[in-house]
Amino acid sequence: MKIFVLSTVATATSLLCFAAIAQTSPAAASAAPIDPTTFVNQFEATGGKFAGYRRSGAKGICAAGEFVATADAKALSTASVFSGKAVPVVVRFSVGGGNPNAPDNAKSQRNLSLQFNLPDGERWMMGNISAPVFGSSTPQQLMAGLIARQPDPVTKAADPAKVKAFVDANPETLLQGKHYASQPVPASYGGVNYWGVHAHAFVNASGAKQFGKWIFEPVGGLQGLTDDEAKAKGANFLFDELRQRVKDGKLAFNFNLELAQAGDKLDNATVPLPEGRKKVNLGVLKVTSVSEDGGGPCLTTNYNPMVMPKGVEASSDPMLAARAAPYAVSLGRRLGEGAKQQ
Ligand code: HEM
């Protein structure tokens, strides 16, 4: 499948991968909250409906791992995840978009979702993506972009004029796709960086707040495929590659935090922190096992990024808070349909 996006016309599926896009009408950019059911309906209308699957990140696999924090992390935040003791993590790797048959050999989004199971039933959930920015700065812009890309019932394709008008009016929505287009196809789920894209506050024992944006960087470095290699690999190689890498004991990520400074933009997922910000290693996440295809503990959970431990707090980024309810609607639908993944 041709993914993305230097062109102004993306397929509906690719659109949902990086959820780029926006819309032309100024009214569409109003701050009126978007009903979560309407949001998920629009994901289906634009990207297709695949019963039982996540409405985004549909093609995925569960894994398990453990996280051990550094002393630097403990100094930044009182969160129990940073105690320095091993914390079990429910991991999920996926390809962006709502299509469970999305190809592994396209220049598209990969996801790393994590649920840290902390003492006393506390949890930390997050869904990270393989780009430093997201494709929309507000839920309204995301919704407007989905509407602009909805296939016409007759032609079964998006109207190029609507898409062009949208991206012309919302050029920042193309940045995420430009990142994927500039990178090789990842050779492995363990060979690419994953960014949190939202700012969070880390609160220490004296109550001081340090804002930052995090990145999971593979300890073994980045690994990409040439276009010929990607073609030869075919559409389904990432699950087997992951199993082999974990069997060899070679899958780990550094959990790093870029520290924000006064004046940095903290409320916009389309804007990374400026280059050169100090980076602190919060610890290492090791992936230790991979579940069978189609099953495992991540199948019936969701990675609601508003579930945070005491000691880590959300920024005012409107995209962060807006994720919780549509994720719950998607989870409810897929559980009702019979949860699946592949
Ligand atoms: C208002 C904005 C957003 C909406 C409406 C939305 C919608 C969704 C939905 C419906 C799901 C499937 C949830 C499930 O069934 O469990 C999902 C999954 C996901 N989204 Fe978003 N999303 C939004 C913003 C973002 C942003 C900013 C990121 C960037 C980090 C992101 C990354 C992910 C990832 C990584 C997954 C896969 C989670 C998993 O493995 O279960 N989303 N999204």
C-alpha cells in the first residue's frame, strides 16, 4: 500500500495512521468538544470498519517486559514507577491505522503502547508513536481532517479538492507524515524510536514540576530497510522478527526525557521541543516475552494515556485529554464484537 503524504491526498487508511489532517472551515476549528461516539464513528467512516479490532493501531501484538528506573528518574518524580525496582509492563506493538491488514513494509506509523503495573494497583498507560509529532494539534482539527478524507460513496475515494483545501489551511498536519516519508521502513519493532509527543509534568519530593517530552530509543540503535529490502520482506514480517529478537534477549529501550525550558511550547503535539534540550535517561525497558498471535493480555485492555501514576501529570495539551473517551468507546465496541487483533 502506498502510504502517505507528501502529496495532499492520502488514502483513508493512511490518514488514520498518523491522524494527520485538518479542515478548511474556520468553524470546524472551533473549540466545541467532540462527542467520543461521533469521533469513533468518523474513524470508521473514513478508515473503514473492522469488527473486533482497535479503531486505530489495529494490527498489533502483545508482549511483556520490565522496567527499571535510574536514580535520575527518582530525583525528577516521586512516581512509584521510578523506585528503581523492576516493574512489570504489558507491552503492545502495532502498525498505525484501523486496518488489521496494514502492511509492515510501508513508510508508516509504528506504535509502542505500555501499561506499567505498579504497587497497590496503580497503573501508568501510554501509547507512543514512531514520529516526534502528531498530525493534529486539537481534537477539532483531527475530526475535521477525518471528515475531509472520508471517501465519497460513489467514487470510494476522498475528494482531492477537500483534502487539498484542508491541508492548505492546516499545513502543520503534514509534519507527521513528512517524518515517515523521510525515514526508512523500520526493520523491526525494536529498531525505531517511539515518542510520547505530549508534554507531561514530573513532580519531585519537594513538589517541583519539571515538564518534558519522552522518547523510547532502542538500546541496539535504529534499523531501517532499503526500499528493495522492504519490498522483499513483504507485508508481514514484524511479528516473527520481534519473536526472534526477544528470544535472543536483544530487545530493550532507553526511556529518555527531554527537559523543557521556560517558554517551550507544551500544549501542542505537532510541535517538538527545540533541538538540543537536555535529555535524561529515566531507565531501561526490556521486552522479555511475546504472546501468541491474536491473543495475550493487551487484547482486551486499552492504553488510555490519562491513566498516570501519582508524580506524573498531564500538560494542558488538548489532544492528550481528548484521547481518553474515544479509546473507551473503541474498547467497548471491540469487546462487544469479540476482541481481535492480528
Ligand atoms: C483526539 C485524538 C485522538 C483520538 C480520537 C484517537 C483515537 C484512537 C482510538 C479510537 C484508538 C483505539 C483505542 C482502543 O481500541 O483501545 C487509538 C489508539 C492509539 N492511538 Fe490514538 N487517538 C488520538 C490521539 C492520539 C495521539 C496524539 C497519539 C500519539 C501518541 C495516539 C496514538 C495512539 C496509539 C499508539 C494507539 C494504539 C494503542 C494500543 O496499542 O492499544 N493517538 N487512538
